[in-house]
Amino acid sequence: MSIRALPLVCLAFTALSSAYADPAPQADKTLSPYFVVEGASPGVESMPLESTRADVHIAGVIADVTVKQMYRNDGAQTISARYVFPASTRAAVHGMKMTIGSRVIVAKIKEREEARAEYEEAKATGRTASLLEEDRPNVFSMNVANILPKDHIEVELKYTELLLPTDGTYELVYPTVVGPRYTSGAADPTEPTNQFIAAPYTHAGKAPPYDFGVHVTLGAGMPIQSIDSPSHPIKTAFGANNVTATVDLDDKAGGNRDFILHYRLGGTDIASGLLLFQGAKENFFLMMVQPPRRPAIEMIPAREYVFIIDVSGSMIGHPLDITKKLMRDLLGKMRPNDRFNVLLFSGASDLYAKQSVSATPTQIADAIKFIDSQQGGGGTELLPALQRAMSLPRPEANVSRSFVVVTDGFIGEETAMFDQVRDHLGEANVFAFGIGSSVNRHLIEGVAKAGQGEPFVVEDEKLAPEAAKKFRTYIESPVLTSVKVAFDGFSTYDVEPRVLPDVFAERPVVVFGKWRGTPTGKLTLTGVSGRGRFVSTLDASAVKPDASNEALSYLWARSKISRLSDFTLGDENRKDVIALGLEYNLLTKYTSFIAVQQVVRAAGSIDVDQALPLPVGVSESAVGMEVGPEPALDVLIAFVLFAVGWQLFRRRTQRAA
């Protein structure tokens, strides 16, 4: 840069700093203009969500969850409100009801467009209505129309999910926050399932404006060895074979991060088993087989690891600190015959080396410096980063390649990532590390599932070493490969999943399906482990159908819906998903729950969007990211051009004078 150009750049930076100067603080305002209602009464500017509470009942491997949300309008005007909230990626949402005073309205499942039209008609005609829609498998939108002043409305949701142990530890996750999503422009903002991306957020560090509580009752049928929560302080009470865990409802700060509960059962082995349900029209089964223990590894083949690391604006601060700790643990304990590379991405990407390098102490130290120099900033362009990493030169034939994605997952175009991973299936396994207190588990779990790898979530810097250790153990040797299931004398159909992937974790293999006739015959799971051929057989005639296993119908349908729609682009399976949603009373991206009170209660209302709390540890840099080049660069270029033009104008004026 020439010396003459310096005044222009200085002028540009001066103007830029003035443009970015902090405005005067405004109380109770969010970072998004979508939330503020101009000219409204003070009470109308806050969403009437008073509290949210989850009651969880765990029996064996099935969790039944009831979520109650209390809405309250303290303002002077009738309002209609929208609230975006998360759920488990495995949740089969099968019920909703709305209570207004003493009147209870049970919601009906309908096609999404039909339910939306009924809601808008009820809203326009002054009736109170509630609409539940799926925006992502783990992101829902609740719309409530015509909340009168002083109204209290309770909306109750019911869902079921399967809990499977990993290395003997069960994990229940109740997500509380939908993290902000970055979109590169490929996602159409007018699409109904993308509108949640524009949801407003409160300032970083501000507690959620509603009460939050969780109550878990765990009945495992056997002694409970231990129970803890790495995310929240809990109160526990032990019985003979059950335990309760509670998060106080008045703990407002608890609503800005996922609630996570870990527990272990007494004994060293987790028994394989078979669950049966005999319905009026269909019968369902769930087969669960515990794989063999991982053998001691004496000779591990050389491996190549390509780490794809998110350094975008949403990673600034706590998430990036966790990432740096994780990478020091992952890189620092690689073997000398391993090879690795690092690709950092935000709006653009930066590669450590043109091709993977040997894991020597010098290369590892340099790579750690390369990562530690990052401060975070910019958009979250994961897809181009994946494409660049997957185009790197292939390793030698005897070297196994693994891609490792490290991100908070705060993007809005998940299915494009899944397609990219699936398109390169067979070239490498893909593992995903979710970083932070409220990661986008749909992306993290979906990337790993599409790449036949394993998902990991690291909520805190202290957990990074253990996560790194687990990753090394998993990737060094799969627990079970060439996994197949056979049915001999047990008449089955509609079995999910259709193809069983390699098993990396010491986690039970689960197969859902339907059965006809009398439950007789054998179910046999086979595979290859480090100890040789593995065979596990279950006798169907030894198990009696149980009416309490009704949840199997929801879990089977949710598993099939996941295969058809969760990780795919386009609408080619739309009809099949709608049919499943309507038949099994399940929320899907094409079916919604609608509840309408058939009484006209209001003449008109003001629309309000609930401001979502930012996940704990996430900075305000994650909110308001625009499509295209980084905002700061756009402003800088504009001011540089302005400064150049101003200088030329002054010179011409002086010459003319």
C-alpha cells in the first residue's frame, strides 16, 4: 500500500468506527426489529410465554415427555403470538391440547397447508387457536391467535423418544434453545420451514423471560447406579428401583441451555431384548441387541484425519475456547504414522496444508498455533468448506480417511450438508463434534448419520479431553461391521432401518418393525467384531405382547419418517410422509397440529414474535448475519470509495479555485 493511500484508509476506518459505535442502551429491546411492535402498549412488547415445563417419565428405554407452556397476556390489547422452540431430534410428537380457563381443546393432526389455513381463518374471525408446525426435526413453531388481555392459555405437547446407552451410560437431552441460524442464500426465506430463521433474540447473557423447569421420573426396573446433570443443578430422590430428578421451575437462567441427564444402571452388561405390541390393526416389535465389547487393539492401521473447524461469528468466545481445547487433545495424541490436515471456515475457508502432513510433534505444534490464532467472525459457510475438504488429494490405498466436522451447527441449510456427505459415502467416514451449550443436534447427528460415523457433543471445555478420548477409541476400530438381521419363523414386514450401518460405539443395535400372526420363531443379528463372527438370537415365543408398549407404533413411524424426510432435499417422499403423519397422529414437516376454540372472542389482534434467548456462551455476533459478503467488509469498501471520491472532489474544487 502506498503512503498516499494511508489517509484514505484512516478516513475510512474513522467513519467505519463511527458507524459501528454502540447506540444508547435500550431496556428490554431485542437484537431484532421483528419483535418490536410500534405504538403498542408496554405490556404488548413482550411475548406472553409465562413458563415452560417438561415432565419426563422413563420406563426402560422409552421416554414419554409432556411439555406444558403457559401463555399470558399482560398487555391492554389482544395479540397473536409466535414462539419458536426446540425438541429432541428423535422425538415422535403425537399429541397437543390447548386449555383456556376450564375449556380443553384437543388438537387434530392435518396436512400442513390445511392446518395453516384453518388457523388463519380462526385468527381473522376472532377465535382463539393454536397451531404447531415443524420447521426442522428439532425445531418447532407454536402460533397462538387472539390472546385477550389477562388471558391464561396452556398448551400441552406429548412426545415419545428412545433412549439408548453408550458405553453403559444413558443420556436424556431436553433442548431449551433454538440457536441462531446462518444462511448463505440457498435457503428460500419465504419457505414456511425457513421462516423461523428470522426469529429475534435477546441480548447475550440475558436470562429467558419465562420460567423453566424439568421433572424426570426414572423407573429402570433395576437399581440405578448413578445419576447426574452436567448442564443444570438438580434435586434427586431415590426409591428402590426408581429416582426423580428436578430442575426448579423458578430457575429462569436454566432456559438458555440444553438440559442433559446422565444415568447408569446397576450391573456391568446391558441385556439384549425384544418388545412386542399387539394393536387393533397392526402389531409392532422392537429388537435391541447389545454388541460385543471392544477388543484390545494391538495393530491399528494408519489413518488420515481432516478436521473441518467452524470459526464463524457464533463461535466467538466460549464455543471457540472449547474447540481449541478439543483440538489440542485430538491433535496432541495422534500417532506418528497418522496424517492430518486442518481447514478453518467462516464466510471463507483457510487450509493448514495443501495436502495432509505427518503427525510429527513439529507439525502438530504448528497446527495448534494455526487454530489458536483464530478469534472468530463472519458467516457459517459449511457446505463450501465440506466440498473443499472432500476434494483434497486422496491418501495412500492402505490409509483410512476420516473427516471430522467441529461446529455449533448454527446454519439453516442442513439437508444440503447431508447430501454432500452422502455423495461421498464410501470414500471416508464422517464424524461430527457439536460445540456449545445448545448445539443444532439435527445437523450434528444428521452429518454423522449420513457419513456412517458418530456424533459427539461437547458442552463445556472440561469435557473436551473425555470427548477426544472417546473419538479416538471409536474411530480406531468399529465394534461391529457387516451387520445383518434375519427372521426365521417370525413373520415381519416394514422393518426399519433397511440397512444397518457399522457400529462404532458400544451401543445397542435397534431394529423396529411390524409382525403378523402369532409371535413365534427366531430373530438373529450377525456381524463381524474384533473377536470374530458375532451372533445374537432372540426367541419371539418367549416374549408376550404388552399393551404398555403402545409407544412402539410412534417410534416405528418416526424412524421411517426420519429416513424419508429428515435428511433429504426435495418433496419426492411428501405423500408417504403425509400418510404416516395422518395415520399415526405425528407431527412432520408436512403435517401439523391445530386446535381452535369455536367461540369468537376478539375483533382483531397485534402480531408478536417471541424473542429467543441466546444460548449461554454464544455472543451477539451470531445474530443478524446477512447473506453475501461480511457486513464489515461491505461497509469498509463503501467508506473507502466514499473517501476516495471525497478526496478527488476536494482536489478538483481546489484546482478550480
